[in-house]
Amino acid sequence: MSMFRIANRALTLVVAVCTVILLSTQSVQAATATPYYDLLSWQSMVLGEEFFQTTAFNVALADEVVSAPANSTVLGSPLTYQSGIQLEDNTILTKGFQLTTGSATGNGFVFNDGVGSGSSDDWINALSVEDGTSPNDDWSLLLLNNANMNAFAFEIRNN
């Protein structure tokens, strides 16, 4: 299941197979990135872990999305999630955030985009960047309302 993890302590993260890093939002120049390659090691370094699973229910909570998406639904960019919303698992999101694609061609996010991959489980509850004609699949995360975050993790699949 794809998910975002937001934590209140640690410098960096990694989940499952791939590595992703986010430097401390309080002192970027002095921060050091420390990758973790397994979930238990990462969890031992964080407090206040918060999960945002990319289910159709949770994806539909974005300001820009009007209903729960079906497979291969193009959602566009950005996707904005306000703090205080109740997620599918009944937890409350304490940090609002916005996901934006980096494509100059306007490619947005797609929900469960399994085109060309058969019935792969890699595309269940997943967000991907719309391919279009651009190889640019960059995306970014912006915390809203000056929220602080010291660690961020996400799962990369079929890359």
C-alpha cells in the first residue's frame, strides 16, 4: 500500500527498496541526510509518525479532487491536503501539505496508473506522474502553514 509518512523527529528517511531524503526544515544548511533502508530502523528514529495512505478515499480529500478516483484517473497538479481532515483510517492529518509535479509540460498525478504493467500490485493505491510525452516525473512536497517536519518517507514502486 502506498503511503506517505510524516514524523516529528529524525533527519531523513527511507522505506522499503528505495531511498528518499528530506533535510530538516529548520536548518537546511546544517542538516545531514541519513538514509535508512528498512522501516524498523527509521521508526526507531522518529516520534509522532503520521501516515497518509494513497487510497481512493484519501486522494479524494485533496482540495482539487471532487470524488474518489477510479483507476487511471488523471488528477492534475497540485494536490492540496489541509490539516485537520479525517483520513480513511479515522486519524486526523495534523500537517497540511501540497504535492506538485515538476513537469513544465503540465503533466499531473494519476491514480492507479497501471497502463502497460498488466495487473501488477505495484499500481494499487498508487499515485504516479502522468507520462504524456515528457520523461519528467519529478514531484515535490510543500508543507502548508509554516509546519515543521524533520523526516519524510514514501514508497517507490516499479521505477
